[in-house]
Amino acid sequence: MRRALSKWITVMAIGGIATVTFGQPYAHENIARYDLGSNYAIVHGFVEDRAVVMDKSGYYGYINNYGQQITHMRYSQALDFSEGLAQFTYTNESNPAQSYYGYINTSGQEAIAIAGEAALNANGEFSNGVALVVSDTAADKFIDTSGATLLEVSQPHSGIGSLSDEGLILIEDDTNAHGNFFGYMDLSGNMVIPYSYQDAGEFNNWVAPVKKDGLWGYVDAAGATVIPFSYLSATEFSDDGVAFVGGSNGKKALINKFEQGLTGFEYDGVGEISEGYAVVSQGEMTTAGFKGYYGYIDIYGNQVLPMIYNNAQPFSEGLAAVELNGKWGYIDALGNTVIDFVYDYATPFDNGNASAKLGENWYILAPSPIR
């Protein structure tokens, strides 16, 4: 398989309307919670007011931010929404030839259909009006929001990324006798930066992390080196112009585009940089998983929230979902508890909505009073 680089309720069901019972404000005067019951095994975080859900039979579908199902629970794979569309896979187990994948719109209608099956967990999100569709049975291709093919990838490859803001696509060559190498092409299929790197990330903020001779550095969209190859690991630059790099001690530090070290090499794990803050952790990986603590630094390298959390997610809309003493809740950028630590799992807010799990039940957290 090729890999892709990179509200209290009886829910309104398809074909019928049931009564919706609303919850009460919970832990904060501006937040209410709405019970989805125990119908779902998994509820993803909300994106564009829609969330992927999986029932206890393992089938996927989508709900809106009122908890209403906008599709049947019929898909074998479902991805988050992006630019008004979300990729699904429908597997016809009795007649595989009738399996197909494609995109639904925000109303739950199948707007694009493609014969076959999408590769598992492949990146099918739209960016700049273009999406990569990856199949195990057909050529990889890029499509527009109407489903029209913009580029069918003819080069043999074992990995491919999405279209960046710079118009470049990361691609991994699998024909080199000395091992796979990475380069970048444009949407016409032209190799803009040749296969030169042992590993690479996607472009963001006009630079990309690449690995050469065992070390990581950064190049610009013309392939010129902008940060020398001197690190053991490197992340993509954030929109704020900072990234994490790995040092010889195995730990990570925050740098800016001038290669100024904003922190020392002191973090064992790093997360997404969002709203001016980044998740960082200190600890060690054990056979049972990561054992340590999480906190937050700002984009200048200052520790803004202490390393006291068992787990942590990026800031979104001024709040971060964090785990403390085995329970999840939400804090603000000052570390104040905004939603109490009572949940077994919680997702980031998006457009005022988040999903959280308590026991067998999933909840939608949303603004109060009722929208």
C-alpha cells in the first residue's frame, strides 16, 4: 500500500425525527453539554460543524453540531471535513466490484463517487481546492472540488503528500537501488526539486524539513538550503514561524527561521503549535506507552503552563483539552479550569463545539444558551 505523506438527545436519525432533550450548563456559564447516549463507540472532534462517528458495529457516518446524523452509518472509512467536503469509503462486502469511495458535502449527500476503494488512512483532505485520492487498485491522482482529475501521478512512488500553499507536492521515489529518496513536484507533474533527500516533510511557511546524509535541515521552494543540515529530527514550521528540531541528546528544542534557539534541547516530545502555544512533554517511552508529563510553551520559548498534565491537546479557540489525574477537562491559556476534569476523553473545540466521552456516553460540548 502506498502511504499518504503527511445536543442531550435522542438523535435525529435518517428518515425520522426524534425528540432532542437539551443539557444544562456544565462547569462554565458559557458551555453546555448534550448527551449523544451510548450509541457510538467513537466520536471524532468537530471540523466545519461536522464530526465523524463510528457505531459499535464498526461502521462510520457523520453528525452535525446538533447531534443529528447527516448520513447513514454505512462507511468502512471516513475522514474529517475540509473545504466543505469529507472523504468516505463504502465497501460492498458481498460484491467488492461495487465498492466505491468519494466525498460527501455538509448536507450528507455523496457529491463525488470514485470506483474502487481508497487506501486505508490516506490523506484525502482538500487544501487550496485540491485533494489527493489514493487507491490500492488505481493510480493516485489529484482532483478538484467537482471531482475532475487535475493530475494522475505517473511516476512510480511509495509515498505522496498533499498540495502545499507553495504549490509543491512531496513525493517519495521507490525505484532507487540505494533506497527511497524524496523530492517535490508541482501540480503539472514536473519535478521542481529532484529526488535528493533521505526523508522530508511538507512545505509550510515557505520552507520544508529535509534529511540529507543522516541530518535534517530546511530548504525553500527553490530547493536552496535555508537552515543547515545539523539536526537529528525536524518538524514542519508553523504559521507562527517556529519549528522543533532534535539534538544529539535525543531531545528537542524550538527554533525560529533565523535558526535562533528559543529553548534548549530539553523536551522528549512535542506537539502541534497552535494559537501561539505548543504542547511539550518530558518523560520516557516504556512498553506501556509514554510515561511523563505535558505542559505548554509559547512561540518565544517561554514555559507558560507547567509540566503537570498526563496528556494534552493543542489550544483551539482559547481552550486546551488536557488530562489530569486520569480525567480530561479544559483549561485556558492561564491554566484556569474552564470545564471540569470529569471526562474519560476530550477533543479540541472547533467553531464552538467539542466532543467528550464519559463512561459509555459521548457528549457534545457547545455554547449556552442553546443556539
